[in-house]
Amino acid sequence: MSLVESTAPISAPKSRTKAKPAPKSRARKPAPKRAKTVKPRAKKQVAAPAKAAAPTTWTAQFITEGADGRAHVSLMTFLAPDQEFARAFAVAHAPAEEFMLSLHPCSDEQLLEQVRPQALNAATARR
């Protein structure tokens, strides 16, 4: 075989050490984002406006003396914010000029049965 007849390409002799691949650039992974702890802002404390007292149901018991000399009992139920207002309302709407008044907030107690005997005793004691 002659040198001219060979069609194989001429290459450089192979070295016995392996070539190192080009170093890859190490891109750092981004650090995970930390959750931010946000403290709520302190709310300004504003004084609440004074609320009017809810009206209470009151029962007024009037004991009056009739023309025949007998005791008469009248009951009235109404709404009022406090005892002072309830008393003034009851006095203004009394059924007679002279009367005995028993005023109580409405409840399940039987206060009216206790007051009547006391009032009748007081009315008979005045005679």
C-alpha cells in the first residue's frame, strides 16, 4: 500500500489522558423566600360613645280611696330608662290626687300581692 493510495485522513496521535470537559458554571439556586411576619398595627382605642340605658318595663300600682271609702287598686305598665324617670311618669299619670304608689321593674316575682296588704294596713291606720 502506498501512501498515495490511502484515503484515510491523517489525524493527530491520541494522547493517553482523557480530556476534561469544560467546567459547567454552577449557578446557585435562589434561597427559598422566607415568609414575612407582619404584625398588625395597633388600633387606636377610641372611647365608645356612652350608650343610653335600654328602657326597662316598669309596673306602677296605685292604691286610692274611692268615694265610698273603699280602697281601689290601679295598675299601669310602661317603659322608662331608670327609676327616677319611672317615678316621675307614674306620679304625673296617677288616677287620683291622693294615692299610694308601689313601683317595680317587671319581673316574674309576685311583688304586687305583697304590697297591697301593706298599703291597706297603712290606709286603715290613718283613720
